[in-house]
Amino acid sequence: MQFQKKTVAVAVTLALAPLAALAAPTVAWKTPSSGATMYGAYANSSQCEVTASGANRVKFYVDSQEVATDSSSPYQCAFDTRKFKTGTHTLKATAIASDGTTASATRSVTFGTSSTSTSTTSNAAPSVSLTSPANGQTVSGTIAYAANAADDKGVARVLFYADSTLLATDTSAPYGGSLNTTTLANGTHTLRAVAYDASGLTATSQISINVQNSTASTNAAPSVSLTSPGNGQTVSGTITLSAIAADDKGVSRVVFMADSTTLATDTSAPYSASLNTSTLANGTHVIKAQAFDASGLSSTSQISVNVQNGTSTSTGGTTTGGTTTGGTTTGGTTTGGTTGGGNGGGKN
């Protein structure tokens, strides 16, 4: 029984030994990244490198063409992209163990020209951050906005937007500008800062603001008051109409009216007009002054006046025989007047 146990143990040992010897190598790409653009000569460069285990050498291929072999870690390739056509190519690394077993890894890259070659490590996108106003802040009137931006190659410009509308382009720090929020409707809006570097790479920072402007303060109607004549005043002949008017944006004109008839338009203070009341019938009439601002908003002040112009009538004396109407003479006696009669009793 002891002899049989030893025999079994030896058999197991002999069976396991070949399995360890047959362990396959591993290989994985470290650089370049998938889809990277490559240009020029790579001579055992860290920009073209794989990691491998269980291998005594690594062979490198461009498409199906072998270009290099490296027998020690770090395993790096050596070739010149200018010997190949520009465009998409497949890099392959094959790790080979001492017993001849292999493992392969591929990576798709683009061979470009000197003007198209980029390196993700040497040209990162810029960074940008809106610093003012604060996200969610309630704003009104004209506000300042600002952003910080940086890039390893230098920031070319920072563009500022309110929603989709471009506000300004700033090409030098400190990056910022001003926004008249009255040009936006009340409510939530988005402010964005987009930073560009010289290669056209971009980064964006955005916040929300709550615009709340008082509609009354942005454009109120003008004020106007008739100061002469007084309300209910009795007038006659030609009179002067006077009014005072004001507006936060400026008064453009004041129109004077009698009832529905326009009398005059005055475009500068003091605002006045003249009215010949004899053109109106005696009685009550409405005088109005209507002020307008530049936006066409208006307001009106009105009063009532009592027009009373006197009427003059004349009846000429009529003489028939010895009778005069307006002065009656009978037999030398005058009633309502003195008239020389038949006896010559008149006064000179």
C-alpha cells in the first residue's frame, strides 16, 4: 500500500509540471491611446509601449508588417509613421514566451501629418469656471459677470452667452463683461462661459440666474397736470393753457385739446398753448393735456371751463314825423333823450 501511494504521488507531480510550463504570456497596450494620431519617428519611445508578462520578447507590427522587436521591459516599439500612408492603421504587439507560446494585443491609430499630429498629454483642453454671479442668484438691472480660465498652451479667448445669445468675446484676463438684464424676460436664464485654446479645444462652464426686473421701473408712463386755467373757471376771449409733464425716459410732446379738437402740440417745456374761446359756444367745455414719452406711452390731465363771451346788439333810432325810437320827441318834448324841437329848446 505504501508503494502504491508513492506511485500515485509521483504520477500527480509529473502531470502538473507540464501545465505550469504551458502558461501563456500576456500583453496589453499602454501607449498610444486608442484613436490617437501619430506622426514621425518613434525609437523605443514611451509613446509607443506595452506591458507584458511571461514573455522573453515582444514583436511590434504596423498592420501586417513587422517593424520592431524588444527583448526587455519596458517593451517599446521603433518605427517611422512617414514610411506609411496617412490614415487609419492597426498596431499589433505579440508577446512570445520561451516555449514559443504567444499572446497579441492590437490598437487602432491614425498616422497623420505634422500639421494634424496631436498629443493628448501635450495639449489638454482648457479649464474655465464662471465665478460671478453665483449659480441661482436673483439679479436685476445691469450686472457684471466674470470667469477664470487656464490652459497649458494659453487661453485664446473666452466667449460669454446668455442662453443662446453671444454677449461678448474676451481675449485677455481677467475674463468678464456686463449684462443689462432688462433685455431678458423675467425668469430663469443660463449664463455660459466657453474657453478656447490655440488648437481650438474648448471647455464650458454654465450657471442659472433668476432675472427679476420691475416692469414699472423700466418704462413708466409720463405724468402730466394742467395748471392753467383752473378747473371750473369761467373764461372768455383768448386764454393761455399751461401744463407740467415729466417722464423717466423723457417727455416727447404734450398735446392740448378743447373737447375733441387738437389745439396745439408742444415738444419742450414749459408746455403751453393759446385758445380763442370765442371759437367755442358759451357753456361748459373740456380742456385736455396729453403727454407722450419716447416709447409712445401717454397720460392725460383734463379740466372743465365755463366759456362766457358777451353778445352786443344795436338798434338805430328811427324818426317818423316827430317821434324818435330811442328818444321820443313830441311837440318839442324828448323822452329818453334831448332833441331840438319846434320851439328850438334843444341843448348844444
